[in-house]
Amino acid sequence: GDSVTQMEGPVTLSEEAFLTINCTYTATGYPSLFWYVQYPGEGLQLLLKATKADDKGSNKGFEATYRKETTSFHLEKGSVQVSDSAVYFCALRVNTGFQKLVFGTGTRLLVSP
Amino acid sequence: EADIYQTPRYLVIGTGKKITLECSQTMGHDKMYWYQQDPGMELHLIHYSYGVNSTEKGDLSSESTVSRIRTEHFPLTLESARPSHTSQYLCASSEFGNHNEQFFGPGTRLTVL
């Protein structure tokens, strides 16, 4: 079935460090891919998305490229801030039927000053 | 800006009580969802709806029930709460169509004693 695998956390970084959170997927067809972020005590917010191979999603300095050949959608940011501390979820949506989201298990990011 | 609301935000209740978690959205979205998020952060889809008078079970079996009498309202009910129901419950909505993102509410954190 469809699934998403993302790296386990927590990921602990100092401010201004480079961030990579790995995400790979298994899906039939051509899914859309998403990164959601969850700040403490809140719901999920869409961070970025990509809908076809080689698309690059970007937002707030974060970016991820839809790589069909490696079935990956790794999240990167060049210089993290303390305010980026949150849980990050990679997700896919198969664009048939109900089009539900399939989430990874989440990766907690902790950024220290 | 997402306009999806959940009440209450926090609920502590005793075993055996009946509870209803409210979810409302003002975006006119047809599709709505309930997720259960366990302490390990993983999200599980427990209910979804295509529109008014449509409700379906999700991937994770749940003793809760839902109703969809109005487009904007998708309440979740537990007839008899148990400690195993302690969790975070997240509501979401989306438009029909490919590539449309899900918008999430802030969540209800339920504790059953």
C-alpha cells in the first residue's frame, strides 16, 4: 500500500545550521507530496507541496524537490532559526478515489540559540 | 488563512461519560476528516466525509461516531469515554479536486481519567 517513511527524530541543531529531513515514499500512480509543520499545541499547517516529478516546493526558506527516480521529497533549509522548532510531517496523496493523505510518523526539530 | 475551528481545545473527563468534539469550517469545503494523533505524534485517519449525509470509517478503527448534517459542521461523538480514548483529535477539511491541500483545526486534547 501507499506509505511514507521519514527520518526519526529528534533532530537537534544550533541556530543558523543547515537542515535536512529525509522523506521517501511508496505509492501507486503519481502522488502529490506535502510537508506539514505542527507547532506546540497547534494543528498542522501546510508548509509546502509539489504535485509532479521535478517540482520544487518552497516556503519560508524551506524547500523540497519531488524526485520520482528516488521516490524522495527531502526537506531542506539553509539556516534554521529557533522559531523553526516544531514537528514536521511528510505526506502523500494519491490522486484517485477519496484522495486521502498518508502521513509519515513526524520528525521533531529542536533548534537551540 | 484557514478558518477551521475545534472546541473544546482541552477536555478532561471521567470514564463512561458521553462527549462530543466540535469541528466547524467556514470555507465551504465539501470534504472533512478526523484524525487521531497518538503521543508518538503519528496521525491516523479515523473518519471522513465527502459532504452532507456522507460519513465513512477511516484507516484506524475507532469507537467514535460522526455526523454531517451541515456542510460546515462535522462533530465527533464518543458514547462512553474510556482511558484508551485519551489522545489529540484533529479535524481537517479540503475542497474536491486534485492537489488541494487539507486545512487543519487546532485540535482537541482529550484526557479520560
